Amino acid sequence: MASALRLRILRMTYHDPLTNREIARRLRRDPATTLYHVRKLVDTGLLEALPPRRGARGSREIPYRATGVSWSLDPAPDEDPRAMGEAMLEAFLGEVADIGVERVVQWRLALRLDQAQVDEFRERLNGLLQDFAERPPSPEEPLLAVYVAVHPTPG
């Protein structure tokens, strides 16, 4: 699961089903490459195939939609936890490259907290994110992506 490409496919198909061709076009990848990852995501239950539809020139297309079980991804027991973190960061950077850094609202904050405050901060931040994730979507509004990283400062 620790693949930036797979994480981006899940994000892209979370609210709007897309065919493999649409996924490949948005990611600027070969459809054979994306189909490999789409099949892996379907096999793991993170992506589902919807009923086929007619595409351009009468072709049969299968749209795919994220199942939503990937809100919080933990590495598999045999997987290096760094790989998932690196994939998440790479997926974020790929999305920023696609839209342009000028469209990203960023904050940077350094805090000096004791362990109880760190625990409270993480719990409240997770609660805020969970609250918004559970709200019904507004289909007419553009999809908003959020990437949050909490880390110690070097040195």
C-alpha cells in the first residue's frame, strides 16, 4: 500500500468515480501502469469497480471509486512504517506539483510542549479532522485536500 501513486488514485476516486483511462490522464501515466495499481487496490478492498458504462465511441468503461476504508492507513505488519510515510509525502508533493505551490495555503509553527500537551494537541487535531471528514459532502463545491505533518525539529 505504500505507494504514492496508489494513494493519489484513492484520493482522486474518493468522491468521483473515474475510469482507468481518466485516472491515467490525470496522473499523466500510461494506462497500463495505472491499471496495475487499480487492480491491486481493488484486490485489497480499497477501491471498488462500479457497473460498466458506455464511453466514447460506444466503448465499455469501468469506473472505480475508493471505498473509504483508507481514511487512516497503517502499514501492514510486514511493511516498513517509513515506506507509508514516504508514500504519503510523495503523494502530497505530486498533488502540489500538479496544482502549483501558489495555490497551497501553508502554515509553519514551532511549539515547545510537554508530553501531555503533545498528546492533547494530537488528539484535538485528529478530532477536528475527523469531525470534518464525517460531515456530508457538498457535491457542488470543489474537493479540498488537507495534509498535516507533526514532527520534532532537527537538532
